[in-house]
Amino acid sequence: MDRIGQIENELAMWVDDAVVAELIIEQMAEHDMQITLPNAKAVWLDALEHLPQLIRASVQALKEKGQ
């Protein structure tokens, strides 16, 4: 496995899916959305559509800070 592949695997293990699930449920409750598995999945799929733009913005901001 190459270096980037190893970093990708380590990052995948580091990302906490329970935190993501908790955040989705918290936001659904805060916005009075019915908390069901289909609704939570719909929220996650919608968030995934926006994730590339959010990551791009974060990478650019961190790079500008010199990281």
C-alpha cells in the first residue's frame, strides 16, 4: 500500500461515525424533524452532496493559515 493509501485508511478509522449520527439526530430534534431512520438517512445523503464543497473550503482556509 502506498503512503497516501495508508493515510486514507488511517483517516477512515479515525472518523467517528457515531459522532456523525449523533449530530444528525441532534439537528433533526432541534429543527422538529421527525426522527426516523429513513429521515436520518435522507439528511446524511443530502449532507454528502455538500461535503466536497465544505472540505474544499476547509482545505483552502487551512492552507491560507499555513498548515
